[in-house]
Amino acid sequence: MALQATNKSTSSLLSIIAPDMQQVDRVIAQRLDSGVPLVGEVSRYIISAGGKRLRPALLLLVCGALGFEGAQKFNLAAVVEFIHTATLLHDDVVDASSLRRGNATANETFGNPASVLVGDFLYSRAFQMMVDADSMRIMQVLADATNIIAEGEVMQLMNMHNAGLDEAGYLQVIRSKTAKLFEASARVGAILADASPDLEAACADYGQAMGTAFQVIDDVLDYTGDATVMGKNLGDDLREGKTTLPLIAAMQRGNDQERELIKTAIESGDVVLIDQVVQIVKNTGALDAARLAAAKEAERAIEAARRLPPGEHTTCLLQLAAQLLERQS
């Protein structure tokens, strides 16, 4: 089914849940309270740095689409934001990143030990908050998701500087590392609403497809984006030796010399080659191939959202999927 493009920004689309998100912010502020000052300082630093908060937004939108109004949605939206923030803290240490959302990373500001330990605090605080939901099913979904995310991180680490990674291997990593929390967020919203198995599955399918498309587009932007808009250093993926879909597609489409250059760049992590790699990626049509893969996932998300009851929250879910391909940051 064709995508319905929209000119609305993500923030304007999400205005429908702005009051709910304010409640989530209050929960976040309350639950960041700790007797250890550094814990709150580092946590607030990264959480206040911005971001679209798409994962808690999906949970809130699904609750809205399925008619759940209970306060537990605010608690669990904060939980998924804490889990996500913990993964960011750990990711930036592993990747030795210095810039995120246009600001110095927490590890750059506070050091690696503080970032790792505060990430651990956020994970454990998230699990404390899960207990408040008094639902073994929700705890299972979020605990399983957290475990799969960790496995995805390890898979990505094992694939660093692996120029032989194929598209199937790449998708396995991003569906574990990135898409799983999107999927869990949407599924938890359905569980809160006591949705039927079919509706719950539709919500989970939507989340997984959205998360997959989001990461593919993120990988495309590493070669096309504006660093000042994206808030990260362009070429970071190559420097870290990540074999992303644009590189996989370029190696499939390029000649022997081009494939060898990309292979060398991935294996060495040498950003000196970034300009040549970017040119090959563009010339071979690899970016178009990656965008097409993202479009298929966005279409899958739209089909899943169409299985939800009609209404303004469902319309927002549909528009978010359609708008994803216009993402510039």
C-alpha cells in the first residue's frame, strides 16, 4: 500500500499526547531521585539532552488508540525511556562516541566509569518501576526485550570491522538492538489496554517495523545528513567499523575496486577514506536501495496500524510511519 506522506513535523504529530508526555516527564523527574548526587546529575544530563522520545510515545499512542486511560501508562512510558537511556550511556562508552544530539556525550563529560554505572542504575530503576505495574506479562515482555537488546549489542560488537556481514545479519542486529524496544513499547500499551491477541500482535508488528525503518534511515543519514542537524559526527559508523545497509548495498553493486576500498575502510575504521566511500555509496545507488528497504518496513508498519480501531491516535501512528522517510535527523 502506498505511503501517505505528511508535511507535519514529528513534534506536531505528537502534540496529541503532549499532556501525557508531561506526566511522563514528572514520573521521570521523581524516579531519577537518588541519594547519590552523581547518579541524578548524569541521568538528567542525558535525558534532558532532547530526542523525540519515540518509544514512550508509541506506548502512549497505542494506549490512546485502544482506550486505556490508567496512570500506569505514565509509569511504563518512563520505564522504556529509562531502558533506552541506559542503552545510550553504554553504547557511547563502547563506541567511544563524543557527540550525541548535538551535545557532548555523558562519557565525554563525566567519564566512562560514571556512564556505565549510571546506566546500570537506570536499568535497575526501570525494573523497580516495572513491579509497580503488578503484571507478570508486562515484566516478561520488558525483561525479554532488555535481554534481547543486550544480545544485539554483543552481536554488533562481534560484527565490528566485519566486511562480510550480509543484509540478513545486519537486520538481525538492528531488530535486536534497536527495533526490540519499539516493539516492546507498543506491545506493553496493548497489554495495558487488555487488547485481544490479534490487536496486541498488530501493535507489536507496528513497533518492530517502525524501529527497523528508523535504524535503516539513521544509517543512511550517516552518509547524507548534516552533522549540525543530526547532532552526531558524520562517518561515526565507518570509524567504529559498523557494516550498515548502505555499505552492504554498495559492495553488492560496486565493481571489484570499489568493493575492496569499502572492505578496507570497514576493516581498518579509517575515516581518511570516508569521502571516497561516500562517493561510492552514492554512485552505486546504495542509498536508494537502503531507503527502499526502510520504505518496505514503513509500509509494514502502516498495514499493522490499519488493524487498530480508527481514531486520532491511530491516525497519528499511520502518519508517523509515513513521515519516517522524510526524516533528516
